[in-house]
Amino acid sequence: MLQCAQEIQKRLSLFLRPLSVPYACWMQRRRDNWESFAFLPSCPCVSVGNIAWGGSGKTPLVDWLLTWAENRRPVPLTAVVLARGYGASPGSVPLAVTPRTPVRQAGDESLLLARAHPGAHILSFPRRAEAARHAEALLAPDLFILDDGMQHLAVARQADLVLLRPEDVAEEWNRVIPAGSWREGKSALAAATAFLMKISPEDLKILRPRILSRLSAFGRPFFPFTLAGMGLRQLDGDPPALLSPEPFRGRPYLLVSGVGSPAQVETTARDLMGVFPARHLAYADHHPYRPCDARTILRQADGLDSDIPILCTAKDGVKLLAYRNIFRPHPLLALETEVVFGPALFTSAAFPLWWEDWWREQSLLFQS
């Protein structure tokens, strides 16, 4: 259904474009007005967001930042993630998400982060300025991470990490709602501290001229990255165990995804499993997976082989885990990935070094 809506939007783009102009102006005025009213945290805050709707790799990047904070020496940093909790019902106060929080209450991405970082503080609440005040009163944070925060202007930030999709510098460039997928006009990109893009080295080589021509004027570094498969998580185990993909390489499998970029998931699965999936059930981003969906997945798996593995993303896994008994004897496996940064543009530093420099500078400013 989402793909159909996007196709209709593309066909009508020429007629919808005049409506994009007032919308972009309104969003710019909104951004300007918030500068005087935003809550200013007492520690550095970094926003991880995007200019357009759809999957761009925000959650893996937040995961990377949490790992970085946990590995700081000699003392790990107390990082607090301020998450909207898309599709969640956190209640009337900020919800501290734990690995055991129900997904319907936490939201899939918040629960995924909590399970990957059980010692981290993941707060799910739509009014994130209120969640930040709550955290400052109770958690003594060293760093706020504003998840999906580019358009959430109620919390001031010292860095805006803006994620772009490959199409954002190609056919979708400056195509603002309702004519396109951009939430704001290109003038909003001036707020970026750095640009990041989930893209393969091959596609980056093709897209490089457009990246240079369209982003160089903003004077911000550009960091490409990929999601490399590092293993498989056996979700029907107790507890779920990390497995080597070798026993499954070359074997047929059913791929299930409910993310913004199913094609990239398929490529990651192929790289890890050695072959493309025998079939790919691609649902809309944040799909809730009801019992009828579980039965459909089971029928598809049974139609391929009696014990074919069912492979999903880690984000889908937190929801499909509830149906693990239904899927047996099919193994339920989740892709475990890690962020791998490529060579940067507009700077000589790789992202980890650039980020360390940013943190060092902000630490000194907040201590003074």
C-alpha cells in the first residue's frame, strides 16, 4: 500500500509541487520560531534525524553512539536516548524502556535498543523536552541522543546528524511534501552538523558527483556507512543465542522485513547468507505483526520447505518473537548487523575520529 501511494505521488508530483512551497515555508518559519523556546539540556545533546520520511539507518547509528558511550574509558558515559516511540503507548509519563517492556508500549526501535543495551537509558515519550527534564532530575546524564530529532525542535541540540537516503541527492532532491518525501525544504540542511548516508561503496561511486554538487555548499562533512552482517540471532532459543551464519550459507530461507528500505535488507541478507532469499515478505515500516501475519509467514515458509529458516531484521524480531512457537520447526533468526563507516567527503577524518573531536570540544564547553 505504501509503495502504491508513493507511485501515485510521483505521478502527481508536477501538480502537487505548488503546494510544497507554502508547506516548506511554514516548516522553515516553525524552525526559526522554536530557536527561542527550545529546552536547553545541561549536557551535550545530539540529534539523529533525516530530512525525508522512510528508513535511512537512524536506529543503527543510535546503537553505534550507545556502544561508543558504553566503551568510553576510564568511565563509561551515561547516555539517555529520547525516543518518540513510534506506534507506542508509553502512558502519561516518560517510559523507561527495559528489555522486558512490551513492544506495544515501548515501540519496536526503542525496545530493540533496550535489548541491545540493557544498561542504557531509553526513554519513550512523544513530549521529549519533558522526558529530558525527567532524565536530568533522575539520571544525571552525560549525553542526550535525540532519536528521529531533526524536526523535533522542542529540545535544543549541539549537533544535528542528518541522514540522507541515496535518492535524497538524486530524484528526490528538495521534493517536499506533498510532492515528495522531504519533510522540509533544502534550506533546513543548513542546520546539519554532519551528513550521513547508508550506501554501498559501488552506489557511492555512482552518486558521488551529485553528492559533491548538492552538499558542498553547506560546508559539512559527509560520512557514508554500510550495515555489515555480523551473525544471526536465534530468536527461538532460550535465551536467544548469536550464531555463525556458516551452517546456513547457501541454503534457501524466507526473509521477512517491515522496514523503510527492504531492498537494502535483502542485500545485507544475501551478503551474510551467500544467496538471495527464496522469498521476501516485505511489510510496511513498523508493521505490527498480528496473528494473521504470523499464519501467512508460516504458510509461506511451509510452501518452500518443511524446516526452512525464517530470517528477519532485528527490529522485526522484537515483534515476531511472540510467534516463535507458531513458526516451529522453522528456525526464527534475526540479522545482527554493525555500522561500518566508509571514507568521508569534505573532511579527512573518519566518523569515529570526527565524533571524538566533537565530543571533546563539547565536553570542554559544558565544563567551563
